[in-house]
Amino acid sequence: MHQLDAVSISRLSSEQVIIDVASAIKELVENAIDSNAKSVTVQLSKGGLDKIVVTDDGSGMDQMSLELCAQRHTTSKIESYDDISSTLTYGFRGEALASLASLCKTFEIASKPHNASCGYSVSYNDKGQPIRTQKVAASVGTKVICTGLFHNAPVRKEIHKKNKGAMAKIMKIMYEYAIVHPAMTFKLLKNDSNDANFVKQPLADHLDVLANIYGPNVADTLEEVTHSADVPYTWSINALIPSYGTDINLCSCSSDQRIFLYVNKRPVTLSGIKQIVVNAWRHSSMNSSRYPIIFLNLTVPPNSYDINLSADKKKIEIEHQDQICESLKTIFGDFYKSIPKSKPDAVSETVQISSQTVIDEQGSEESTVVSETEDQLEKKNPKEKSNESVFKEKKRKKEISDATQNKKKKD
């Protein structure tokens, strides 16, 4: 039995935090957002294995902070472990920069804080220790330059080279943060060129970002769902999900790559909550294989969940999660039971309804339905329909007809 040397310990820890180029980009983008940046630009050469440059216009760091920041467990986010329960920053463990220093051939950070007369650039060795510090002319913010990622981990480097989904994973990372931070600018440039893989300028809201990424036709299929509650503690959701009866080819895809889930704006993998929304949509659309586009941000008190469960902090445990899930089943189940409202110019007879009202099976609850003529319904549908589309349209017409009859009986 013997204790591992410091270099081996550092390498083992680093390879758990930085598992691929996407995880390196994730950590650096999160640092930029934590610094209150309004703009983040990521530049890649050879898929990021040759070079990664991440530039932001955040608060920047002074010389002392720069010389310390790449040493393991050095952070400005918390003072002690107890602070994790109240932190809202993405980072807090002080591992990412140290891990990159350990796995890159060269690692350099240049930064300038507000009100400083100049910036500083620091180069680090594989232990995260500064080996060169110099004054530089720089804009306010931080630039991180990584070259030769995984130069000392040849197997991982080779696996990444052959991974055809590597760039898609990087794009998903950029989308995740761009959607939940609509007011920020995000850019992804590859191969040291000015050809943008992805550019998002400041936009008004989450829906505008989804329109920017997937197109306005896709965004038009989505509807906002919000809810707040005080039990078991104060929590709320803000979601965008496909409206009832929208084109399946526009509002869904064959994988879950267009599902974006967050807790307090942190991208997470809440499989239970994801399945609740997916199942509700599948039941309404009568499609058991496709995945709808989903944006969902769950806001809960910082001390009600544990984010220190995995290296990437995407796996979390929420206190009273079962109780929240039961509420979400009702919320999304009711949303897809509601008769969809039509646009006023496409309606022949209109009776006003609150979007929160749901028609139960006995028709006992007072409801109002927007009704459409047969001709208007036909005009909304393409001439050539799949069997599934025809069946879905028939179901929709029947629900509208039944609801209208129920209303007439009550009147």
C-alpha cells in the first residue's frame, strides 16, 4: 500500500472533470457567466483538441487572483463547504482551471478588471502554478487559451477525434446557456475562422432564442406554461412546450437533444421531470416514439437541492422532488387536456375562456370553447395527410364538437 504522487493524483482528478472538449468549454463558459459577462465567444481549432480560446467581457481578475486561479481548489465563489447550500454560481469547487492546466500542453489566461490601467497574462505549468506573468494591453474581461488538450492522454484524444457527435455535444452546451440567458451574446467559431457555427445576439426571452436556433416556424408551435406554489417550499416553473395539436414534425424530433431542463438556470438531467412532460405530450399527440421540444426552468431555494453529486454538476437531488413531480403531472396533464384556443381571425363563433379552465370527463366544470368551422379546420391542414395526422384531426374536431355541445346544454 502506498500513496500516489501529486502528479498522478492531479491527472486522475482532472480527467474526471474534463472528459472531452465539450466539458472544457462548459466549464469556461460557466466561469464567464459567473463573472457577469454580457458576451462570451468560443473559438476552436481542430475541434478544440488543437486550441480552445474563450473570451468574455466580465469582471476580470487582478494579478494576484490570476496567479492563484489555476491551483486546485482555489475559488472566489465560496468560503467554506457550508456556502454551497446558498450559492447560485455555476462553479464553486475550484477544479476546472486546475484540470485544464494539467491536461493541456500550454495553458494561459489574460485578464483585466474594471478600473485597472492594464491587464496581466499568466502562463501555468501542469500543476496550475504560474511560470510567467506579464503586463498586457487588454479589454476588460478574461481570455483563456488552451492548446494541446489531452496531449498527455492519448487514448482519450484518439477517442475524441473519432467521435462524430463531438461537435453536436459542443453545440448543445452553447444552446443550453444561450437559451437560459437570452440577454447575453454567445458565439461559437471553429477552425480559427470568422465563420460562425453559432451566433446569438441579445434577445428578449427564451422563445426568441429557440426561434434563433431552430427557426420561427418551430418556435410558433410552442406555448408558455408557468406555475408557482408555496408547498413544500416556494417553487415555480417557467416552461415552453408544444401546443396541443401542432405539427409533430416541427415540434418534436427522434432524440431528446431539443430538451432543455434547468434548476435555477443550471442545466441538469432531471430524468423524472423530463419523462413527465414527454409522457403528457406523447399522450396528447398519440406518438410514442418522438421527443417534444422542451424548455423548463425550475426555480427552488438554493438550500433545497444538492448539486455536488457529479463532476459536471448536472446530476442533482431535490428535496421533496416526488411532491413537486406529482404537481407537475397535474400541470402538464391539464395543459394537454385543455381545448386549444384559436386565433380570433380564424374563428366563426367565439366564446371566451380562461386558459386555466379544464373540461372534466363529466363536463361539470364551467368552460368556454373557441369553436371553428369545418372549412377553417380543413384549411389548416395540408392536402396530403398521414394516417396519424388524420386520426389526430378527427380527435380534435370531436373534442371541439363535444365541448361546444356541453356548453349549449349548460346555456
